[in-house]
Amino acid sequence: MWKILSYLQKNLSLAVPVFMAAGFITGLTIEKTAVLKEFILPLTFLMVYPMMVTMQFKKIFEAGDSKLQIVTQFINFALIPFIAFLIGKVFFSGQPYLALGFLLVSLLPTSGMTISWTGMSKGNMEAAVKMTVFGLLAGSFLTPFYIKGLMGTSISIPMTKIFLQIGTIVLLPMILGAVTQHLIIRRKGMEAWKNRIKKKFPPFSTLGVLSVVFIAMALKAESIMADPAAFFALIPSLLILYGVNILISTFIAKRFFNRADGLALVYGTVLRNLSIALAIAMTSFGKEGSEIALIIALGYIVQIQISAWYVRLSGKIFGPPQELEAGTGQTGNKTIAPAESGKG
């Protein structure tokens, strides 16, 4: 079981389309798939809780890199949602729930993969951790207001329900996750937590993601079958959103920050927390939730592929990682994070 979960986590770009296809076939061959809706809430908890157990919430209170954090969140909350809203208006005119799903992709920045991809690129992992925590907290609070402000004229937005669902699927798992982490460290020690126990949780989150994607596809299988071209037509909008996001973030990163901080900024602004977006869609919008979830599910495929390619190209874009000068902690005239030396 553990080996299977680990394999799915490491091969999410393959697992997501496989589970989407399985859900699609299930929806076409089995009647009364509506019963699957009963599993959405527990699977959502399975998706979010393991993610919260591994969060380092104390990082947000640590001093330093304030300029990097401010610029990152400015991109996340003052630029990208409005760019996504405009792209959605072009691609999904007359399809408000698809436009809402597209907007949700942009509203919740950073995920656990932000830290992983930053590390693989030899970026500033400490900064990436802080971005991830702050992005989760800020995004969870601001998302209902963005949805209401940008989509409230075309869709009836259940603000109270969204806040209650965020409390249920984000804040409650966050509290339980923090308590779980504290108890494990207290009982087993920090070394056992970091080296052995911590890595056990993320694969279960992946199982939750794949299960919810499966259900979303099963519920929408018949409507997709009726117009398959409309389903595949969702992909170009996502490619444009991620492409514009990468161009903006890369330009700012190269212009204003050193290599390590710049890579953290790119992954802290381009990667979105699609798990939370998927959870909000499936638990807050009734029967339309599965329609909203479709474009979010496709977002997984696009996001993973773009992230992997950016890691490969990061050396050409930012140059190779530079070694620290002995005893100075600097390269040339710039101080760089320990992560850039390859030890982060």
C-alpha cells in the first residue's frame, strides 16, 4: 500500500489523467454515480489534513527576506487573480461556472510542491516555506471576497457556505495538523520527525486528490461525452494563464533578486494550491461543483509539466548555482541563501 501511494505521489502527472479516465469510464458505465458525492467531504479531509501536518507555520514569524515575501504576495494577490479573471472572460463568456473554476486556480497560491521544486532548482527553500504558509493563510481568507467581487454579478455566491467550508476543510485540518505535528515531535523527537515520519503523510494527500478528481469526472462523464471538444478546449486557457504567470514572475525574479530568491519567487507565484481549490469547488457549490472542478483537475496536469520543465531550464534562465566563497557567505557582492549552495 505504501509503495503504491509513494509511486502515485512521485508520478502525479501520470496518475491524474489515469484517475480522470477511470472516473470518466465509471460515470458512463455505472448508474447512480451521484452517491459518490457522499464521499467528497471525508476525501477532502484526507487531501488537506496530511498537507497541514507537514506545514512549518512558525516560519511565517521569522524575520528576514521581507522584500521577497512582499513582492511574492503582491504578484499572487494583486496581479494573477485579475489576469485570470480577464482570461476567463475571454475563454468562458457565458459559462460562469467554468470561469469561476478558472479563477479558483489563480486564487490559492503555493503548495507543498513549491518547496520541492524550489529545492530541486537549488533555490531558497527557507523563503519558499514561508511563502507557502503565508499564501495558504492569506488565500484561504481572501478567496471568498475575490469570488464575490469578481463573479458575484454572474453567479449567486454562497459566502457563508464558503467561509464555513474553508473553516471545515482548511482551518480545522490546520489546527489538527499542527497538534499532530507537535505531539509526534514531542513523543518521537525532531530527528525522527524530519528523517522518517514526515515523509509518510504527503502520499495520503495525493490519494485524496486523485479520489476527488475521480469523483468529479464520474459526475460529469455524461456531459463530457456529449461534447468532448468543449472539455479539451479548457487546456489552452490554462496554458496561457501559466505562461503569462511564468513570464511576469521570471522577469521580476531576474530583475530584482539573486538566483536563489528569484527561483523561490517563481515557484511561490506560479504554483497554485489546486488541492484547496478543488476542495472548495466540490464542497461549496452543490451540483455545479463537479463542473468547476474539471478545469482545476486539468490544472494539475499543466502545472506539473510546467514545473518539471522549469526545473530543467532554470540553469539557462538564472545561470548555474554559485558556490559560497569560503568564510563570506557571499558570491561576488550578493549574499545568497544557504539553499543555493546545494545544502538547503
